[in-house]
Amino acid sequence: MLANGPPVEIHRAAGPIAIDGEISDSEWNGAVPIEEWYETQPGDNLPASLRSAARVAYDDENLYVAFELSDP
């Protein structure tokens, strides 16, 4: 874990989130993408060589996490 890593912003979902694999829905609009990633294997805390993004949102009952992962 990086002690001084970038801050992660987590906001309330803009509406009910459907668990359907679509993050283009308007309910995800307030979720700030997390795009700074580091690999530990094969590197040692090196910036990831492939683009990845995650979004985190919540409502009164759930925490939602979505990942967009590149795979060549």
C-alpha cells in the first residue's frame, strides 16, 4: 500500500445502479474514475503498463465498484 497515494473520491450514486456491466448509465456519472495504478509483479510498484480504471459509488444500502480493464 502506498502511504501517500492519490486520494480516492467516493460519491453517492446519482440513482439506482443496475448490476448489468454497463457503466455508461447516468447513475455512474458522479463516480470519479480511479486511473492511477501500480503493478507489483512483474514490476515493483511501477506504473501499470495497461490502462485500467475503476469507479466507486454508494447508496443507502450498497457500495458499488466497477472496473474497466484493458486486455491486449
